[in-house]
Amino acid sequence: MPGTEVRTWRLASGSAEPSPSALWFPNGASAHPKMAWRQLLLACCLSAAVLLTTLQEGTGASVGTQQEAGQDVREDVEQKIFMQESDASNFLKRRGKRSPKSQDEVNAENRQKLRANELRREYYEEQRNEFENFVEEQNDEQEERSREAIEQWRQWHYDGLHPSYLYNRHHI
């Protein structure tokens, strides 16, 4: 028809076929608008702020009786954790440096000392036994090596004429 123009779009690739991006952006711009990272960050922060304010207003309106129940639970927990002032002062009260110890304190300290001495004694006894076993094994190995060496020396030097050394001893 005369007067009707057929418009073809040229893409960056040079093809004249219309594509979805060409239908939306006839001047050759890309289908994905170039958004700077600053604008993207600003949009994310703004949407997060709006979301947080909306949620805060919603929870503030719905708290009502739940705050009172929360305070009751908190008081119960505080009673379980904390003790009376008199009990706390007796608990934290310390004996003076020069005041005599009670018999219970003396007994407890003596039990601790006896237990520590017993553990120390057991430890050192175990260490001594292990060392004695080690030394005994070393001595046995050394004796065996020296006995083998002596036996080899005697076999090498035995001339076959005289009886061996073991039978040729002079007992005094």
C-alpha cells in the first residue's frame, strides 16, 4: 500500500529479522537495560528499608498482651537464677586471713592433700616400674649380644686339641 512504510530494524549483528528485543527497542538498544550497580544497590536498600518499617509497624501493633506474658516468664527465670541477698552474702562471705579455719575446712584440705600425695606416689611408682622394665630389657639384650660375640670368638679360636674353656676352668 502506498503511504505505508515497512520498517525493518537492524540489530547490532546486522540481521534484518525482527526479534523480541527489536520489537521493544527499535533504535537498536539492547534488551537488557544497562543499570549501574549504584542504582541497583540503592533500589535494594530502599526496598529493604520499606520492608523493615512495614514489619516493625505490624509487630508493634500485635504485641499487646504478649509483652505482659513475656514479663511474667522473665520474672520466673530471674527467680530461678538469682538467690536471696542473705544467701548471696553468706555464700560470698570469706573468712579473714588470720581467723582460724573450721574443722570442716581443715578436714577438706587434708583430704585434698592426701589424695594429691596418693596420685603423685602412684604416678612416680608407675614411672619407676616402666623405667626398671626398660633397663632390664636393655641389659638382657646387651648380655645376649655379648654372649653371642664371645661364643663366636671361642668357635673361631678353638683349635680342637684342648677341651673348651667351659670345661677347662680351675676352681679354687
